[in-house]
Amino acid sequence: MLESIRKGQRWLTLLLVTFVGAVFVFFMGVGGGMQPGAPSGSAIIELGDFRMNRNDFQRLRARQEQTLREQLGESFDAKSVASYLDAQTLSTLIDSVVLAQSAHDLGILVSDEEIQALVLDSPSFRNESGRFDLEAFKSYAKWEYGSEANFLTNIRQDILRQKMVSLLYEQATISSAEARAAALYALEQIRIAYVQLKLDELPAGESLSDEQVELHLAENADSIQVIYDETADRYSEPERAQARHILIQVDVNATEEEVETARAKIQDAQTRIMAGEAFDEVAEDISEDPGSRSQGGDLGIFARGDNVKEVDGAAFNLEPGTVSDILQSAFGFHLVEVMERWPASTRPFEEVGLEIAREQATRQTAEDRAQELAAALRTDVENGQSLENAARNRALVLERTPLLGRRPDGFIPSLGAAPEVLQEAFGLDLEDPNGSLVHDLGNQLVLIQLIERVIPAPEELQTAIDEQEDSMLAAKRNGTVQQWVEQRRSQWEQDGKLRIDAAAVISDS
């Protein structure tokens, strides 16, 4: 409405911002049908003396669709966004009625002079000489709203809505301290030192003795047997073969003449091999498989299904040392030589048990050691040592990070996603730099010490403060309006004062 008269007003931007998920939950969750106490007459929304009808809906929806079309360009698909636009438009109209009624209830008025001034000042109703064009006004009002009276009623409602939003905006303030804290939060950087204590592996060069592993197996034979049974596929090997091949490629669209030429090449290769020439030498000479030609056609060791079925068929059916007849696949003509084949097998528990026991005993020993070291380091720090000195005295490696900023995912190089570590780190200060927590990051324990804190320069900080103040104020204003609208809307729906016929526009738009 006022958008057609005053484009770009900040309050209207607020009204067009909706949360699509909430919109769909609200409208679709009630079945998209007539709400209890449906609006009277042709209205689709009714609250007190304020009403919105199908024409209001279609007018706003058309504007929103045009905006979306301009934003998406060629990717815009009217059909795919239809439901979204329907729900967004209806929600925007409901919010506007709620704001207008709120203003009315607070005794806010709109004078005829305000409406007249708005209409007279609108560039849309001025002629080339800059004077108010009555005919242009009448034509627009009738075309868009059906009558001048309807148009003026909508303008009055829009001004009420604008005044209510302005009033709510005035309630939202951001202090300099809030903006400064937010700017520091965004710009401040730190560097930490940390100790990593692995929970699943021993230090490099250290391992358990065979006697320790055998003792662990003897004491935990039943549980290790269960592990073996549950992970038997780890110790199983399918039937495998090693073969090499010669390929003469044939394009899927090859002519008959090209097929025959390729066939002649593979037949020549077959003749050379039958005459006693080594298969790998012939492959290196003429094979057209770029992946295996330089290896004499060697395809390596593979299981069934790893190669095309024609090569698989030869590799798993011919005896080792045998060369196949000429085969044809989707790639062309092949000759296959079977080099070796191994049957499917599963390593028995007697062979695997010690491996499982070693893994299990190593993890347990590593975890016990890590927990003991972590406790000892905490004691050293509590007794006045820095983590750096405590780690050095125990011959532990102390790693250092690059400068770190606050991140939602808590990512720290070499540690990965560790939000709790980053949170503690930013809470430390250089006068008391040692962390008090032992962080469990899944496969390791981590202790930290703050070693550097970088504060932004005054000019950079002030720029950030100004930016934060603007963005925080805008967010707080929008949040204040949204909260007001949601509370009033919910209450008036429960009281039956706000009546909505969603089906009138959602179901057939």
C-alpha cells in the first residue's frame, strides 16, 4: 500500500521479513482451512475495525513475487515458490493488521491532514510540471483498490502501522558498552599452548611386550572372542586373483571397418603370444589400456566384481598360467593371462586373538597413562607451575596454536572442533594463564595455557564498535517488533478477535 507511495521506508522492510518455517507450521499445521470464527463478508483477515481482503492479498503477493523474481533472475520458478509466497504474503498481512490494531488500542491517531499530506507529496501523483494530478490519483485508487475510499482507508491503516513500528523502535536501545563488548568479541585474538595426551596410542617407539599381550589375552579371552565374532569381516578375504591383460579399444560408435581393424590387432597379439613371445612384452608393445600398459598389462590383485565381467570371468575360471581366448567387452577386445588365484579365507581366532588383545591392551594402557599424566599436570599447575614448565619437566611436548579468533564451530588447528577448549581459552588472562580443565576430545585429553592475547588497535576497534552498534540496534528493533506482534497475535487468536480464512488464499493461489 504505502510501498506504492513511499518506496524504501525502513519500517516496511521489517514487515516483509518473515520466518518461513514458522509460517508453514502455523498455516499448514491447522490444516490450511477456515479458522474458528471466520472473518465476515469478503475479508480474509479481520481484527477489530481492520480488515484485509483477497485484493489486498493479491496486490502484496504480486509485489513480493516481482521482488523475488528480480533477486533470483533466470532461476526463478513461479510454481516452486508459489506456496512460499502464499504463506509469506498472508503472514505479512496478518502482522500488519496486528500492528495497526495495537496502535489503535494505544490511542494513536491518524489525522486527515496526515493522509492528505502523504498523498499530495507522493511523486506517483504528480504531473510533468510537478503539480498534484487528481486524475492520476483517482485512476490509481480505483484500479488498485476499487475506490478512493478504500485507498484512503488502507493509507490510514498503513500510517497507523508505521507509527506503531516507530514507537516500538524507540524502545530498543544499545549501550556503548554492549557494542564495545560485541566488537571485542569479534576481533580479539589469542594464542594458546596445549598438551595432547593420546587415549588410544602409546608414545612413538613404545609398545607392549609379547608377555603383556599374552597375559591380557588370557585374562580377557571371552570378551576378545566376542570382538572377533562381531568383527569377523575384518579378518576375512574374498576370493582374489592376479591377472594381466591386453586391450585393443573399440569405440561404442565404431564402424564395422574399425571393429575389424581392432579385431585384427588383438588376433596379431594372440598369434605372437602363442608363438612364445612373453605376454607382458606384447602388452607393453600394443595394449591400449593406459593404466596397465607400462606394467606389462598387470591389473594387480583383485576380487570378483572389481573388473568388467569378461575379465573377471577369465581371471576366476581359468587356471593360473593360462591365457584366455579373445574376449569382447564394452571397452573393446581383451586377452587375459591369469597369474595367480587365492581362495576365500578367514583368519582363525587363534591367529587374530593376539592382534585384538594387543590393540585392546594398548588402548587401555594409553588411556591409563593419559589419565595419570593429566592428573599429575593438574597437580603441578595447582602447586604454582605453569603448564609449560610442568610439561617440560615430564618430557611432554607442548604445542602452540596460531592466533585464534572466536568461531561458532570452535575449530582449532591440530585439535579440530573443540568449542569447549576455545571457550576456556578466551576466558583466561595472562596473569593467570593456566586452564583449570582437562578436555576430553574423544581420542585425547587436552590441557591449555594462554600465551598471548591480541587486542585490536583503537581505530579498528572504534570502527567495529560503530558497525556493531548499528547492526545490534537493527536486530534489537526488529526483535522487539517481532516479539510484540507474536504476543498480540497469539492472544487475539485465542480470544477469537483475530479471524483468518487461510484457505481462501492458500488453497487456490
